[in-house]
Amino acid sequence: MNDTPRDRMLALLMIVWRLRNNLFHGEKWAYELRDQRENFSHANSVLMRILERHGRLG
């Protein structure tokens, strides 16, 4: 992986995707998102901005 803006965006999206999947499909709900609420909010913000910029919500 190179250190280009595209590669950074892809890495960020992979992290957000995994966090989201862990929260929705993992055992996090049993603990009511305890210390993950802020991470979840940031991940959702990233996804919303991408969707707005690329025509799905804009």
C-alpha cells in the first residue's frame, strides 16, 4: 500500500467498516456499546460524509 490520499481513504473505510460490523454483528450490543459510543459516532460521520459527497444522500 502506498501513502497516497486514495490509500489513506481506503484504509479509513476498512477501519470504519470493521468497527461498524463489530458493533452491529458482534457482542457489543450485549454491553450497550459501553466505551464505543464515540468511536461509533465518528465512524457514522465518516460514512455519512462519503455518502453525501458521492450522491447517495446529497
